[in-house]
Amino acid sequence: MTDRYLLVLDEGTTSTRAMLYAPDGRRIAMAQAELTQYYPQPGWVEHDAAEIWTRTRDCARQMVERAGGADRIAAIGITNQRETVVAWDRRTGEPLAPAIVWQDRRTTAQCTALREAGHEAMLQQRTGLVVDPYFSASKMRWLIDHVPAVAEAGDALALGTIESWLVWKLTGGLHVSDASNASRTQMVALDGTDWDPALCDLFGVPRAALPEIVDNAGAFGDTLAELFGGAIPIRGLAGDQQAASIGQACLTPGDAKATLGTGAFILANMGAQMPASRHRLLGTLLYRIGDQRIYALEGSIFIAGNLIKWLRDQLGLIGSAAETEALARSVPDSGGVLMLPALAGLGAPHWRPDVNGVIAGLTQGSTRAHIVRAALESLSHQLADLATAFAADGAPWRQLRIDGGMSANDWIAQDIADMLDVSVDRPADVETTALGAAMLAGLGAGLFRSLDEAATMAGKTTRFDPAMLPQPRDARLSAWHRLRDRALTS
């Protein structure tokens, strides 16, 4: 073991952070900067890739200074919002267009055309993913078709997801993508190790613009010395949900976690078995290290923490996210108010980008507390839908490990346990996405011999056991199913 630190760059949807970890798992310090989200048209969500880079770099510099200099950092681990796409110029290293965020729905028509042409069954069989604007390939094609600077870049065009963009900027030109992020593009077969030419051709994405696919832990390159006062090795890369699974020590088949962040993402470890969902869940690569390939079954909820942000910023019902727990506890139930939070369509297992959000059951007696409680309850309702689908695919949740910002709310944690009728475990430090990236960086730097050994970085947990009787649980789920089914059929 070393007395040097692990530096994690955790680039999320609403903020970017740099965190400093000791190899024993203690989080020493954190720097955070908000990211601007742009909504130029209904259904469009964009980021400024240059802003992502500069704010990530600045946060990293604060942590390097806190550590005592670049030589005090053993390795960097990077984790990132998945599926978000950046196009940049290899010659200048500057972005050619706004980054298209994973929540963006602008390629709905393109995806509908692929589905109507009969490609979805093949794509799900080959990649584990359904046809949906969520994934990266259709976003890359949209940039080529609609942004002249991207179309005209020719051999200078570089395309990648966020970890690829950050590594390029950190190293001054290394173009790589880790296997977990690459698996989310729809251009890599689940059992493949490189970009699939036929899939690239189907989406019309030039292979020459794509990065080299690398493992999740290893020697990827070093940062430019001038960035931090000395070169720092980059040794761990992973998409945020895969990193959270590793940070939650979901290393045994059957282990399941739910990250409650901007969206909510549930991954169940499937071991070396390639998942093949019959219930519109996703098969994805959990991690690739050397010859070992471990898979996961995944369910995706597009709106979770963003719903709280919407209640605050668009509706003005709350002043801060911290108010929601007290408001939910201030009423015995939602007063008949129900919410379908489809602000960006519905994700798994429905995959309906065309469905809009609904608030139902309002009366003159409805208060903001009822509406806020209905919003929080909607997360458990969607998780119940996913629990049914996971069980039908042979991956029932024996317990659920939760993390992410929303999981800090005790009311939400207990409601999930009650509605799923399973025990819910929450770590003392809910930032398990960053912890997973630190574990991978430590493995890649040789501080640990295996991920199992790296899992010693994980800390203690708090358990929430189900305490709701079957009748009120069934009544709530029945009301939710009626609302959901009306929205799906309207």
C-alpha cells in the first residue's frame, strides 16, 4: 500500500467533481463545479464540452494542490455520464458542436426509422441495447448530418463519449474509450472487443473518427506535465453506472445496485454470462480487465433527481432538495395525487420517448406536500416496474444497494424498501460512483491485486427493512399501474 492518493474525476450531468481518496477508501477532499445545461428546443439537452473540460481541470487542480502536488497522486480514475457525445477537431483539440447529452431525444425519428426497418431485434441481440435516442450512435450521426463543421472535418474529426474527451484533453491527444462506455454506443457487440464495422455502417458513423477501446483498469497514459505541475498516470476509466456497481462491491452474480442521481440506473451483476433480456432490459458490459469480461443486466429511469430540480426550478414548490423529506413526512400519504415523471419519455422496461409527464388526482385539498410526496413516490413505483422485469429475466433482487444524491433521503430509502418488499442497503458515503473509479485506478496502478481486494475501500452501510403491509403496498401499485397504462395507450 502507498501513502499517495487516488484522484477521481467524476463528470456528471449537472456537475463535475474531483475527489481525493486515500487507498483505504477515505475521501479526503472534494471540489465541485456546476455544469450549464442547455435546452435549445423541446426534447434537446446540450452541454458545452469546453466548459466540461475547463471546470473539470480546475477542480482537479484544487485536489492536486490539496494533495501537496502531482507527485502525491498515485493515479487518476475517471468516471462519467454515459452516452453523452462530443465531436472535436484533432488538430485544434476544440469541440465542433455542443455535446449532445444522454437525455436528449432529438434522434427519435431516426430511431423510429431503424425500428420500422426491422433492425431492433438484431441490435438488441448483438449489443444488448434497444433502439432509443438514449444511446450514442444516433447522436453521433445527427452531428454529422446537421452540423457543417462536423461534416466538413474529414480526417480531423474525433468522436467520443465524455471520458474519451477528458482523456484527450488531459494527455494532449490520446484517443481512447473504455469498454464500459463503448458498450453503450450500439456500435460494439456484447462479446466484441472492438468497434463492429457493420454496426458503424448501420448508423453511418466513420470508424476512423472513433477512439481505441481499452480496459477499465490499466496504463492508459499520463497527463500533460504543465496541467498539474507534473505528469499523473491515468489508470482507471468507467461509465458512471458501472463505476457505481464496482464502488458498491457488486462483484458477485446476483448483486444489484440502484444509483439515484439525475436519473436512476439499476445494474445486476450477471457474471461472465452474456445477458439476453426478454423484457426490454439492457445487457451491458460491467467491466473488462484483461481476459475477464463481466456483464450486467440494466434498467434505466431517465428522471430521478432531475424531478426534484424540476419541482424547484420550474414549479417553485421547494427551495431546496433537502425540503422534500420533511414535506413527504408532513402528510400521511399523497392525498390521491399520482405522478408519472416522464419529462424525457419513459425508459426501461417501456422505452417510450413519446410519452409525456402526468400529474393526476389533484383536488382542492391537494397541497404542495402532496405533490412533492407523489413525486418521491413515483421513483419507488418505477423501481417496482423494473423489479418485476428483472425477476422475469431471472435476476430477482434479493436486496438492493442504493447510492447517489437522492439516496441520502431516509424517507426515499424506506419507501423503496416498502414498495419493493426487499431490504435496502445504503453506504455511509453515497458517492460510490467516484469510489468505483478510485478502486479501478488503484487496481490499474498496482495498489491492489484484484477488484475483490480493492473492495476493501468500501465502508459500512445502513439497512432499511420493509415495514409496509401488503394491502397499502398493493393499493399504491394498482393506482400507479392505472396511471402508467393510460399514458402508454393514449
